[in-house]
Amino acid sequence: MTAPLRHDGALSGSTDAELAARERELERRYRVACGSNLDLDLTRGKPSADQLALSDALDGILDGDYTASDGTDTRNYGGLRGIPEARTLGAEIMGLRPDQVIAAGNSSLTLMYLTVDTALRYGLNGAAWDGALSRGARGASPSQERPILALCPVPGYDRHFTLTEALGIGMTPIGMTDDGPDMDRVEALVESDPSVKCLWCVPKYSNPTGCIYSPDTVRRIARLPQRASEGFLVLWDNAYAVHDFDFPPPPLENVLECAAEAGTEDGVVLFGSTSKISFAGAGVGFVAGSPNTLDRLEARMSVMTVGHDKVNQLRHARFLGGRVREQMRAHAARVRPKFEAIERILSESLGGLGVAVWTRPRGGYFVTVNTLPHLASEVVSLAGAAGVTLTPAGATHPGGHDPEDHIIRLAPTFAADDEVEAATEILALCIELASVRKLLAKSRAK
Amino acid sequence: MTAPLRHDGALSGSTDAELAARERELERRYRVACGSNLDLDLTRGKPSADQLALSDALDGILDGDYTASDGTDTRNYGGLRGIPEARTLGAEIMGLRPDQVIAAGNSSLTLMYLTVDTALRYGLNGAAWDGALSRGARGASPSQERPILALCPVPGYDRHFTLTEALGIGMTPIGMTDDGPDMDRVEALVESDPSVKCLWCVPKYSNPTGCIYSPDTVRRIARLPQRASEGFLVLWDNAYAVHDFDFPPPPLENVLECAAEAGTEDGVVLFGSTSKISFAGAGVGFVAGSPNTLDRLEARMSVMTVGHDKVNQLRHARFLGGRVREQMRAHAARVRPKFEAIERILSESLGGLGVAVWTRPRGGYFVTVNTLPHLASEVVSLAGAAGVTLTPAGATHPGGHDPEDHIIRLAPTFAADDEVEAATEILALCIELASVRKLLAKSRAK
């Protein structure tokens, strides 16, 4: 958020008569919009067909040569850590060393699930959170009766919340700033409550605010496992590590290096993938961390698979190895204009009105709009009736509940440029209409 | 097993002097073998490079067309059940209808893990086996103190055992016959012990005996969920569904049809994959079952992934759709001679001696050899010293423990034809040597 929402903008200084006139004008425009049979969608956090086409050369790139650099026949079974060149690719994307990375299957979310489930039931950074399966038995344990809590920066990524909830882990929302999570609160909770076992992070172009965690925030996060109860994990979902709009891109502090300095390496697990670099559904996922972390995750993997898809790993290494930035420039050329359109239209329509603030990310997949309190659902509903589908208000919060009901997540990548523009126009109209109505109602209630 | 092992063969009728002379001859030959610097391996249940090359056209087969038959852009996120043509391919392989099949990622073992873990913690065919997470809470439950047991036909597949053990589930070994598991014992256990919650099955070319479950056995298995306690599952790992040596291939009774007749459809979950049809590490895995089963598994998948690799599904559908049998004939041409070499050499070397029996599978990946009681480890060790690596005796039993120590699993596919022949010669020599020594020791102890 570039600035806190101020309620002293132009609209709140208007007279009731001015507001009523504005309401009539907005309603007229809104009725026109509703009659236009629009069918627009800003909910889909996935690449456009244009972006996907950047990687169409993947299929066929092997040209009959299925052998990895270490001689591995990628067509056959085995190799849970991935082939060397795929680990190198993961390291290039995540800013790590190849030996810190496991290259796996097509989903980093699966690796996050594996990590949390392992920590919960078997132990990853020390003993199991629930103390059961780590003892080699399925049976109950007294410690299972203790709650286990995850710290969840909000607004955040709904799939993190769904995953956490499915494992029976409670969630404590943490406010986001432009520098990342509110670290004073995170540190206080971690120190005072031994039930707190992990912190979810999307450190670069955070989903959905688009902020980049500041160096100080990253260093404080890296030290958390020192202050926390046994088994605490930083879950570092670096999904947008290279998804920049500007080149050279802004840096992100290396959390694993910070952790190594702090002696907390076993407490930080990193995730990445090529999903929004090559194909969203058919890329390569990565998990990274300390030697202990990789050993334990590999041991878990060995129970459930004979190995990941090494052929696809080889395809990706041959296609992207050494040219990730070039690929991301090409993505940026397609994605950046959509973000700029949102910024331009929201500024032109709502600038100075004091009814909304929004983020101006320089990468990633999302823009966050803050409305006046308790108006987000109303805006989403108005937009829906006018043919513009928005992510349900609250989706960015654990349990789908935003207590302030003021956050709207925009995902512009999948739609065409003109669709993004048209949808944003409607959004701005709906925000202003809902805000004017609210101000009028408030004034009349006096 | 074509016949039980008889101890009245030629060797046991020999005099001590004859046995001692034979021992000297065998030891001479064994010393020669040990001096030959052999390096042979019959442990690897994976395809040879020759077999893998049959599918080299997979990479590049899409020719830039990434669109599935229903219009899905396979490059993007989504679609947990798989694209239609991949589900059709799974159905073709497994002898089912496409709507009964989910096409997933590269590993059917992962789908087995998901299935057992879901049944254990969330419930699949009724309530969760351990009664915990199904109640929406992570906490302990009184029922967790009850043991949970899996019935495991032996000899069997070690990865089934490892998976089961990792989930804290106990294992009860069940003897195998030529018709499949000893069903009298299975039925008795299922009816008498409510802790028994599942039965592992490899119904065709069973790993490692190579038998095909008889129609009567399949029907009895399909009815088990009626007789068992709530939540019982038949885990039907049809890994070798089309891996035949003879065409037309021998039939396998359709367990899901039998279950539908018996009203037990929710209690049977089927698995298959293209792993040994196309690439062992980069194929497509399938899980199949009732509508309820697919709904529940899809719900679990949705927590841990945004979708499986649909691009690879499309490759496989385009490459294999409608020509699975043709592909398997080509595999058979490469695999069958290795099995025939084992049969020929064991028959010539050990036939009539009464020291071993072995299976003569007409498909699949393994041959099982039964030695005299308590000799398998000794044979494996002798062969190892002569440069022939065999799967550790006991690996085919839960916990790696074969109480009779008499079963050796041979996996001939990966080795070259002449290596299979050389290794089998050594194996036969080691079996006879160990047996002669044992008979001599027994006789001298009298």
C-alpha cells in the first residue's frame, strides 16, 4: 500500500446535495454498464495464452536426447532430488546453490503440503508438531490436544489457508505493511505462544499486495526459529521470484543466507516453480533448504513416489537454463501493460476521492484495492451484476473472512488488455457508487 | 507357483558320498564364477533402455497443439480429474469407463499414498480409520488407540509395505496361491477383526509371483467390504494390467463391476499407470473407483495442487490412445525372451533336483523362486559374492522379514539378455550349492 486510506478526500467533503447528484450520475452510468452484457473476469491468477505461447518450444526440445548431464536416463525411475541441471535451474530462479534445491514435480503447492504435513506428523525442524507419527506409531499423543497455529499475513494467498486448514492447523492473521508482515506482532506471538509453529510468506510481489519484503524484515524472519518453540518453520513461498516488470529487477534479501548466519537454517523452507515462467500446469516445482530439510523431505518422498518427472525437468533445464531473465522480460512485456492500465484507470477515476487506495506492484500477478471499511463485498456484488467477476471479498483472509470487508484482489494477467481496461472502469464506477451511497446514508443518519 | 516344492527330488535321495562329490564339483564351479569379475544385477524392476526407446516419440508429439479435445489449454492451471482423452487412455488400460478414472501425475504410488492417507485421516469409504481429521480437528480421538491393519499378500510389493508402515498401519501377511491371496484366511480376518481396514492387491502378474487372480478370487475380493468393518478398502494396484507376453492376453475379472453387483463400489479403489508402457519416470498415473471415491480424492487433491501435468497427459493420449496393445506387443518382444531364458536355465540346472520351484509368469516384471526353507538369504549372499546382485531375501515381506527365508525375487527386464542368462546360471549354481550343503549338514547331524 503506498499510503494509508485517508477519509478526507473530495467526496467526504461534499454536501448531501452534491453527493446525491453524483449518485444519480453514477447510477445512470451503472445502468448503462449493466445493459451492456459485459462478461469480464479479473479473478484468474494465471498466465494468458500469449504468455504460455512463449514456452511452446518445450515439447520437442529434447530432440531424442533424454540423457541428463550426469548420465541419468530421465525416462526411467528414480532420482528423488531431481537431475543436476534442473536443480541448477531452480537455484537460478530462487537465488540459491543447486545443492540447496530439490527439483520435483509440477506443483510447488504439493511441496508445501508435503513440508507442513511432514513437520506436523513426522518432524522436520525437530520433533513432530503433533508428536504422533514421529514416535513411529499412529496412536494418540497428549500433545495432540494442544492447538497448533500458523501465522498468516493478510491479505494473503487463499491456497495457503486452505492447505493449513485441511491439516487441522489454526490460523492467526498478521497485518501486512509495504515491508512485509508486521514483524513486531509476529515476533511477539512467536515468543509468547509455543503453539505458533509456522509463518507463511510470499516475500516478493506478495500475493496479493505485490510488496517486496524489506531486507530488515527478511533478516528478522530468518531469526524467528531462534525465538520460537521447537519445530518452528518459515514457509517461504517465493512464487514470484523472477516475475519482474523492471530490469534490472529489485533485489530480495537471501533468507537462507540470513538463516545460515543466525544458525536457523533448518527452520526455513523455500518454494519456487516454473509455473508462471513456462507452463502454469506443466512446469517444475522446487523446494529448498538446509541439508537436514532436504534429507527429511526426500525420506518422505521416497514413501510416496519412485521419482518425479525427470523428462520434464530436462526439458525445462534445456529450455530455460541461463535464460530465465530473457524469458521474464518477454512475460513482462505482456503483463506490465495490464497493471499499468489498472493504475491509470483507478488514478483517473478515483484519485483524490478518498474512497480507495490500491497497490502499484512492479511484478507478480495481483493488485490489491482497499475500499472504505465494509464496502468490499458490496463492490464485488455490484461489479458482478454489471458482468465483471471479481474474487470474492474475504478470499484473501483465513476462512474467507476479512473482518474489515475492505480488500479486493485483482488478477489481470489472464484477461486481454482491453478486457482489463473495461473491467477496471466498471470496478472504479462500482467503488465510487458504493462509497457515495455509504456517505449519503451516513450523513442522512445523523 | 506351478507346484509345491517337493523334497523328494534327486538330491535328497542321494548318499552322503554322492552329495559330497557334488558339493566339490559345485564349489569348483563357484570358485571359477567368483574369479570371473561378474557384475550382474537382477534387482531392478524397471524397463530397459530398449523398452523406453519405444516411446521416444512422446517428446515433440504435440507439434505445437496443446489443446485437449474439450478445448482445455493443457498448458494452464486446473482440471484435477485430467483431460478427457487421458481419462479414456486410463480406462483403456484398466478396462474401465473414462468417468470411473482420474488421470493424474507421473506416479500411481502417490495416488495410493493419497488414498490410504485419505481413508486414514479423512475417510474415504465412510468415516476416517483413525477418526481424527474427519471430525474437522487435528486432535486425538479415542479410536486412534485401536490398531489399524492392512492385509498384505506375501510375497508382495515392498513399496506397498513401506507406504503402509510409514502411515503407522500394521501389516498382516497373507499367503499367495496361484489364484491370488488365500481368500479363506482373508475373509476370516476381515470378519473377525474390525481393525482390518484394507487389502493390498496386484491382481495381474502379481508382484512378484506373476500369478493372475482367478475370477472367483476377484469376486470374493469385491464382496469383502460387505463383510468387513466400516471404511474397508480393496487397494487394487493393477500395475501390470496390459503387460502381457501372449496375445490375445489372458483376462482379469473386472473387480469394479463385481463390486457394483455386490453394492461395494465405494470399497474398491483401482490404480494404474503408463509407467511401464511409456516412460517409467515420466508417464501418467491413474486412480479409479466409484463416484464417491473420485469426489473425495479430488477434494483432497484440491488442497495440495492446482492440477496435474495435463501437457504430459495430452502427449500420452496422442501417443498411446487406441494403440496400447500394439505398444505392449513391442515391449513383450523385448521382455519375454528374458523370462524364457530364466525358465530354460532354471529347468535345465535345477529341474527334478527338488531344491527349488519357481514361477513361469506370462507377463509382468518378476519371477519368484522358492528355495528350500531357510536358504534364500544364503543363496543371495553366495550370488552376491560371485558378482550377481539379487533383491535381498525378505524384501517381498512386510518389514523385510520372510519367516521361512525361502523366497527370491528376480527382476530381469533391465539387464541385457546375455546378462540375464549369465546371472541365472550363477543363481542356479548357488541354489544347488547351498542346498547340497544343507542336505549334507542335515545328514551328518543325524
